[in-house]
Amino acid sequence: MAAYQSFLEGIFICGEADVPSVITNEKATLIVDVRAEAKQSSAPENAQWVNVPLDSAKTNQAQPLKEAIDQLVEAYHKGEKAALH
């Protein structure tokens, strides 16, 4: 069983350790990373990494969450595979 999940055709959710598996197995080309502490990509160079930091210590995280979702929606509409982590 994979350590990541598909929640829409071509769109996956996973933890940082599973990013390489999603890229290799599912051919994901976009990684949307919502970790506030992320300073660099955990993705190989053949995938685009976008960091949209969500900080649980802050209130009103709706705008950054919308930005992360918009990235995934855009990839979906382009027929690309993407992962959220």
C-alpha cells in the first residue's frame, strides 16, 4: 500500500518522505508544500516545488490555503499531476 493518497485524479497528498515516491510512481511534476518550516524542496529537480507556508500559530490562514489549492486546481486543469504535502 502506498504511503500517499490520491484525492482527485492526478492530485495526491503525502508526507515529505513520500514526495519522491509520488514523483517516481505517479509522475507528479508539481509539489505544493504547505509546511511553514520548509526552506527547500524535498522534491527531485525534475519536479517544480512551490512553498505556500501555513502557520498553525497564526490566525486567518484562508488566503495561503486558497493559494495552495489554486496551485493544485491549475495543475489539474492543465492535466498535470501534483502533490500536496
